[in-house]
Amino acid sequence: MDRRLIWFIALLVPVVVWSWIDPHDRFTWWLESLPALVGVALIVIFQKRFPLSSLVLGLLWWHCVVLVVGGHYTYAQVPLGEWAKEALGWTRNNYDKLGHFVQGFVPALLVREILIRTSPLRGSRWLGFLVVCVCLAFSAFYELAEWAVAVASGASADAFLGTQGDPWDTQQDMLWALIGATLAVTLLSRVHDRSIATVRMADGVQDEDGKTVKP
């Protein structure tokens, strides 16, 4: 197994174990944390065929931590959000906005990497635009999934929705995902390109002329 992936798992497992122990609500824990657990499983399954760049792997670790912390407390009661609420005079706990920002920021680079390495879009001016569109579509899909869970499970999904009485919570969630995706593509594209080149070189990937790809 890739040494980077070993570190990824070794640093994530203690956080997941802590999150699992005595969460605020077990049903909400599963709803919030399951995407992280599924994501880690997919990373492990595909790590030989498609080893991710170190940048994306590190950001995915951060994304998983954000999810399982939210799962432990529920997003509306995470202490960091409560501290910010008191310090900044907010009327609600905004940890969920961090979660949706990350939901756009991290998947943007993951989608960008997949498209660069598997499609003709490498170097295309359309790449960034399409990445942001995919992330916004995923955010909308996630909101639809939250609605479906709420309808199916009733009051037990209130903590999962985390609207905190805000009628515009869904629209704001998608906006934060859009902001996150846009910032990721705008600020990190060059760093991401170098990180992709490094992992492709280490994996012995060759270009169309048969030469090893170099950073």
C-alpha cells in the first residue's frame, strides 16, 4: 500500500474512533459520517489503479475530519461553531457552512484531477468551468438527498438537516459549495498540476510519445 495512504488512514482512524464513541445522536452520526467512510473505502480500492495526488489526498483527509466531527456533535452543536457564534455575534452555529464550503473546495480538486488524467480536457479553458459545474450539481444532489432522508425518517432527521430555523439554509449551503469550488480552482490549480505531475511520474505514467511524464 502507498505510504501516503497508510499515513492517511493512520491519522484518520483515531478521529473516527473518537467520533463514534458516544455521539450526540447515533442515527445522525451515520448520516453525516457515512460519506467519509465510503470515500475512504473507494480511495483504498482504487489506489493502485488511480493513486491520488498528495494535495488531493491531504484535502480529502481534512474533508473526512470535518464530516465525522459534525457527525459526533451534529452540525448545529459543534463547539467550534458555538465559539464563533459567541465571538462574532452570529445568530446560529455556522459549522455547517464550513462543511458545505469544504464540500465544494475539496471535491473540486478531486474532479479536476480525474478529468485531467482521464479525459481530453487537460489544458482546456473549459476545465475549471466544468469542475465548478460538477461540484454545484453534486451540492444540489446532496440537498435533494437530505430532503429525501427527512421525508423518509421524519423528526429523527432534524439534526441531519441542521437548518436551525433558517428558511434559506438550502440555498446558502449550495452557495458556500459554489464559493469553495471556485476558490479551489482559482487558487490551487498550479499547485495541483505540480502535485499531479509528481504522482504520475512516481507511478511511471507516460505521455503520448512514450516518455515518462515529468513535473
